[in-house]
Amino acid sequence: MRPIVIGLLLAAMAAIAAPTIALASTPAAPIDPAAKQKGMAAAPAIISGNGMDCQLADARFIGTSTDPKTKVASNFYELACKDNEGFIVGVPGPSKTPPGAPAPTAQIYTCLEVAAQPGAGIACILPENANPKAGLQALVAKDRPDCAYKDVRAIGQASDHSETVFEVACQDGAGYVIDTSWPVSASKPAKFVPCVVELEGSTKCTLTDEAADATYFNGMVGKIGKPCTATGHRVVGGTADGDFYFEVACKEGKGYIFPLKANGAVGDGIDCAVADNVGGGCTLTNARQAQTEQAGLYTRLAHKAGFPCDVSKYSPFEGINIPGHEVVELACGNRADGAVAVFPASESEPAVIYDCAHSELEGYRCSFTKPDASFPSLTDDLKHVGKTTCVVSGERIIGQTAEGQGFIEVACADGAPGFVITYNLKPALTPVQAVGCSLAKGIAGGCAMPANTKGPGA
């Protein structure tokens, strides 16, 4: 069963309107100079009156046609626009509209739409409109600059004139259904729905095949920041903002959910083990089994990196993209203090571990570990630099400098004034000195913890 994508506006299209006029217009015939003169005279008012995005290059009058139902006669014109789609426009004449009924609106079709209706008896024949497929390039280039134009087709219009719909195929295998304005304008917002979403009915992609879709999808997976060779995928859903979410199952035994943003950017993969809150979670990957297996993997990697932690719970840091790595907070079943680990994609590269006493110096705040569980590590730092009388009872992260040094203020359990500990952050986080609070005023204003700002020596 094909997925239903929430928020997909194309699904709400009630009907596709197509030109039904029948005027004599032979592309091979020469263009009557009088028709061009009449067209150029009428074109500026047509463009401005219908809000068309058209820098006029040429125009011609085609003829007049009367709607058999409404009996309204319309004058039809062809417009050629510089670096944009050309149009066929039917301008309705006076009509006996009943009171309260809307007045007839102009019929506006791109040359690409008209070319898709060869039996309509009308065609774009101005030289500037000779290649109607090229007319959509400006719109595609604005919203999808990475799409090297390969082919395009007109799908149609919504019957309420709210949108015009096209399909475009890119040379890299990507394909999109483009939901754009009516009349078509490169300067107005357009929604690009990837063909891998597998649209139904009249909006189903026909310019790309399964092989092209697979190539495009694998390219997206390569950008999620996780090691994954795709073995299967599904559409999780979409948002009103134009984002789409996909689940991918990987040959490596894991699975992820990742977003394709409305602007075409691919977001970070979210491990299926922690993706329950995204569209109901993963269905191609056993999330419970994945959680257990992942905890075991993190346990092994943490021990290998010198941090003996039997991982009981973990949480990836979202929004942090270190190519080829994932940043994860760990809670340990065998010790009170946890850590933040930077795990590489390859096990040949060691993980980097920041215990929760120091992780914030690197920009990672722990949420699983209680603050006092980290104090023994800070007490050891003081001993490392020769301060052996203070048992740490509190800490405050001061920050770091551009030169690669970090600073933490600590308080002492015996009530004596505490210290500011200086660390070298590279190549490994190492304590290098501890300055008593009475002498530390030159370090970011000095000590600020209440325990260090009262009493003698503060």
C-alpha cells in the first residue's frame, strides 16, 4: 500500500482543468503582422490585470472563441516572456452575469500545458516559445539549484485556479512534482514534492523510474551523517511546511528516520532506537531490539575508550553534525556518573569520552547524570595539580577561550574558599592549574558561586 503523506496539498486538487478552445492555429503558418500588433497592444493590460510574472518579449492575437455553456466570448492571445514561460491567455468579454455571481476570469495556460494538449487546436508559435520545456528552468533553478534540468511535463491546474502543477526530472535521478502558483511565476513560492514520495493518480511521476528514484534516495541517505547502506525505505509523513520524513533500514542492522527539508536539504538521521516520537517511530526496524543492541555496542566502545560504562540508557544529541561521527549521552548501570561520547563510524578510530563533570566545556550538557555524581572527578583534577585539601561539593562552568583553554569554578565541602581550575582542551582535556578564588578575579570576573563569595579569603 502506498503511504498517505499528511499535509500534501496536491491530494486536495478536485480536478485538473485543460484548454478546451478550438481555434485555427497552425504552428507552421507565418505570423500575421497585424495579429502581432494587436497582441502587443493588448499584452501590457493582460499582464498587469492578471498579476502575471512576464517581462514581455512578443505577443500575438490568436482569435475569438465563445464558450458553448456560458455564451461568453473570449479573445485569445499568445504572450512570450523573457527568460520565463510563455502563455496562452483567454480574456473574457462582457457577459450577462447573474447578480452575486462571480464575473468570468481569464483563462491562462503556459505553453508547456498547451503543448501537452495537442488536440486542443491551439499552439504557441512565437519564436521565443519554440521550446516550452525551457520556460520552467528559472523556477526550478531558484528552488532546486542542484537539479540539472533533464525533462519536464505539465500535469495541469487546480480547477479553482489556486495552483499549476508540473513534473521535473533531474540528471542526478531526482524527480519532483512542482506545485506552483497560478499564473505560473518564478518569483512566487513553489512546493517540490519528491517522486520517491510515490504520488498517486494524475500527480504520479512518469519522467523518473524506480532505478532513478533509488539512486536519488541513496544519495539522500549518504547525507544523513550515519553509516547506512539502504536495504529498504518508506515515507513516514510530511508537514504543512513542505518537509518530508523517511525511514531507512540499513544493511548494517540499524535504521533511521531523517527529514528532507522543503528547501531540498537533508537533515541528520535519528536512530530508530530513539525515534518513537517521530511519526510513530520506525516500522522497518525493531526499535526495542535496536535499543538493546545499540546499548551493547556503546558499552563495548566506551570500555574500549577507557570509560568503563555499562550503558543503561543513551540519547543522541540532535542538531550536532560531525561528519562520520555521532554524539551520544550515556547513562551507566554500573556507576553514578555518565558521559558524553563522540563515536566514530569506524571502530578502528577510538571514541572520545567527556565525563559529565567536563562535557559542558566542549558544549555538551548532560541530563542523565546528577551533578554531585561528577564531583569526584573534579576532586581528582585538583589533586592532579597539587590541591589536595578540597573535596569538591559544587561546580560552575565558566567557559573557554579561543586559545583552547577552559575554566571551571569549584566549591569545597569543608567551606573553605574554592578554586578556578584551568584546562587545556587540546589534544586531550587536561587540568593544568588551580587558582584560589581570592586570586582568580582576573579569570572572567573570578568566582561567583555563593560558597566562594562569602567568608574570609573569598
